Amino acid sequence: MSVVSAASPRDAVRSRRTPDPCAVVIFGATGDLAHRKLMPALYRLARLGRIASCAVVGVARRPKTDEAFRAEMAEAVLGPSPPASARSAWTAFAQGLSYVQAEFGDALAYDRLRDALDRLDRERGTAGNRLYYLATAPAFYAGIVRRLGEHGLVVRSASGDAGGWARVVVEKPFGRDLASAHALNGTLRDVFREAQIYRIDHYLGKETVQNILVFRFANGIFEPLWNQHFIDHVQITVAETVGVEGRAGYYESAGVVRDIVQNHMMQLLTLVAMEAPVAFEADEVREEKVKVLRAARRLSSDDVARHVVLGQYSRGTIGDEQIPGYLQEPGVAPDSRTPTYAAMRVLVDNWRWAGVPFFLRSGKRLPKRVTEIAVQFKRPPLPMFRGAGGREPNLLALRIQPDEGISLRFVAKAPGTAMTLRPVDMGFAYAAAFGEGEELSEYERLLLDCMLGDATLFTRRDEVEEAWSLLAPVLTWWDATAAPSVPVPYAAGTWGPDAARTLIERDGRRWRTP
Ligand SMILES: NC(=O)c1ccc[n+]([C@@H]2O[C@H](COP(=O)([O-])OP(=O)(O)OC[C@H]3O[C@@H](n4cnc5c(N)ncnc54)[C@H](OP(=O)(O)O)[C@@H]3O)[C@@H](O)[C@H]2O)c1
């Protein structure tokens, strides 16, 4: 199964281009995301020669010199005691790093930022090109964007035709609900054009997520079966073994619906359910994705409790490890109602999917870390081999992580004189087929795309709002209900509450154990 070479030729050419020199401005440069993801990604892109020159301006609250910022970033990227060879490569990259101390609400700080950017244009040839990355708490996004506009730091061009370009990357979560997402979109659009706005969902940077489209649309044999005539139902699972990992403050206000379902799961749903785009181009792809969300049936307030299960983990064990309950985690309110698990039945009311349920589930402290899409096909019309076993339906599993790959389950005759049937799996494993190459990690790929001006793997305004609109009844129900069963407890190390089993079994289906 060819994957890399099956991408559109135009895309292959596009992703090998080198972006124009630009200044990357990271708001929140001393935070966790910048340390763990952004700076290592920029450094690797530079090391691989994928970006010609890189000037990074870190912006954050604490005072520090350029030198101190470089030393902090060196440790984040290289670790505490790197070998001399790593140090010398870093030194060249680090010359492009500088720091602007700023309280985000302080107007004068944006004048200092402008001076720093003008200097980079002169000294490092960044030619007025700016990539602003909002890597700080969402509460600051709108204020930063407004001040960038007020201080003349945004040219209204995504392509550089006005003597430099400006683009903005907005981290998740994008809003807390439909109204706040709509308001943030409004603020962004006051300052930037839509083509300049990159709403990032790092799941879309994963090779295996992009491969969903290649698998579906670069092969001739699957798409004719990809509809309500042949598919019984689809299960999308995003399972984590970890808990809140020191981020209780954030998680308490988000919960699984905002943290995972609204973004990552909606992206997986759209990719698996969308129609073929006219071309592998930003607006063509996003147009088809958003149609899936538009077609997804909205739940009435009466339906929510029947089609959605929210859970919260209690004490349990994963492997040999004793796991405290969510309520015992540091930073979690003792009476918190934050859900750490969600299961949901979604119907997509279009000709392709009429009557095919999509079952979504995601949770923390589940037995296994796995993200997969399982497409279960309908059974053959007649059970010809009665009493021989092997009644399992065909199942196509797209494994996003870990052990990335694809497997197809079908029934085979077990060797022997008796007619005994057994399900078997035919598999494709990414690592075995392609080995460890120089492929880019999620943040590397997405940062490179932003610098190249390719928004295909970013979420468009209407997409993010449709996703919130689909989930609005779930959030309202969670906020409004006083029922002690919301969220329902489940023991850590299990696959979620019993109610989630009931949700799918009521439909005559069963959750798969990945
Ligand atoms: N961390 C992740 O793995 C991850 C993953 C996906 C999405 N995200 C999203 O990325 C964003 C950043 O997350 P994070 O975990 O990196 O946050 P974080 O560790 O809390 O970092 C926040 C950053 O913002 C700066 N800051 C806070 N208040 C400020 C103010 N008033 N003025 C100026 N600077 C201020 C901090 O500077 P000081 O250090 O100087 O205070 C720090 O650099 C969030 O929206 C998050 O949801 C994070």
C-alpha cells in the first residue's frame, strides 16, 4: 500500500518548498507548549534545511535577556548536558532567537515588539513576514490580536503581495462554546483575513491522520464500499491512560468534551465521512469537511441523555499501578463534575451516511493508549456456513496511534477437514513499510505549512463553529443537569462506564476492544 507517493503530486511539490524567511513571534514563549513542542520543532526544521533562516521572537511576562532566553531554550531542546556537537549546531540557530518582555495587556510592549521586528527585517532579511503564534492561555488571544492590529503589526496579506505577510496561529481550545468561538472569530477577522488565520489542531499534522484521505481517495477499492449500503457503523476511539498530568487547572474548566471531542474527534469524524474534495487544496478539503458537520444531526435536549454518556474516573488500577480517582488528583475540586470520559452516538444525515451511526468515545485513565477509527461492514446477506463459527463482520481499523497502521479483518477457513471459520487480520504497519525516515512530527509539519501559507491542515472558521454547534446540547446538558449520574463514575483502568456499553448495545452493536 503506497502512502507517501500516493499524495497528490501538487502537494508533494508544495511540501518540499522552502518558505520565505520570516519572524516567528511566540506569545507565551516561556510556557510548556513552546518548550516541549514549538522550539524543538523550529530547531529540527532548521537542522533539516526545511526553513532557510529562522528568526524567533519569544514574548512572555518574566523579564529576561536574549542570552537567558537562548539558554532556557537550549535546555528545552537539547536537554541539560548536550554533547559538544549538538551545542555547535544549536549556536547557529540560537543567534536567531531574541526575547521581548511583555505583559500582554501593556500597549507599550507592542511598540517594543515592532522595534524588534523591524530590526530583524534589517539584520536577518525577514522582509516584513511575520508568523504570530498564540501559545498562551486562550483568555489572552483576543487582546493580543487587537493590540497587534492597533499597533500596525499586521499587514492584511497572507501571501506577501503587500511587501510582507502576516499569519496568526491560534492554539486549541478555540473558544469554550459556540458563542465564545464566534466572538473570537469576529476579533480575528477584524484584524486578519481568513486566509491569514491558522487554527491549529495538532492531530491533523499526524501522518496517519493525513493518510485517512490518501487511503480513501488514492485507492479505487475502498470508496465504492464507503457508504450506508455496505457499512454498518463506525467507531472512533481516542483513549488515554494518563490523567490530568499536572494540568488540572486547565482540565477542570475544559473536560473531555472541550479537550478532545470538539477538536480531535470532530476532525477524525470529518475525515472519515467527507466526500472527495475537488482537489487537495485548503478550501476544497475544508469545504467537504464542514459539510459533514453541517449534516450531523443536532441532538434535542430530550435526546442528549440517550445519545451521550459522560463519565469521570474513580480509583482503579492500570497494569500494576494504583490510580487515584479524578477527585483525588491535585488541583481538582473535591466535588468536581468535570467529565473525563465521553461516549456519543452521532448520525450524519446525508445520502452517503443515512442510518449509519458513528460511535465516538474518548476518556482518560482507560486501559490502553490508542486512537483508532474502526469501520464495521455489514454482514453477508445469508449465513452460508451455519454452525462453523466466523460470524464476525469485516472490520477495517485505521490505527492513528500508537503502532500506526491499517488492518482488515475477514473470515478464513481454519485448516482441517471440518468447515471451521475463524476471523483473521490482514495488516499494514507504517513502521515496517516505511521505516524511520525523516518525516516531520506534527508540530514540525504544521509550522512548516504555516510558513508556506498552506492552510489545508488547519480548521476553517465555519468548521470550528459547526463543531461547537453540534456539541452545544451536550455542554448545555452537562451545565444544566443536576442529575448525580452526570458524569457517571468508572473505575480507572476500565473502558468507561457501563452506561456507555448500554449506549451502543441498545443499537445492537458492541464496542470493540482495541
Ligand atoms: N502544553 C501543551 O502541551 C498544549 C497542547 C495543546 C494546546 N496547548 C495550548 O497552548 C496554549 C499554551 O499552553 P501552555 O501549556 O504552554 O501554557 P503555559 O505553560 O501556562 O504558558 C503560558 C505562557 O504565557 C505567558 N503569559 C501568561 N500570562 C501572561 C501575561 N499576562 N503577559 C505575558 N505573558 C503571559 C507565560 O509567561 P511567563 O512564563 O513569563 O509567565 C508563559 O510563557 C494554551 O492555549 C493551551 O491550551 C498546549
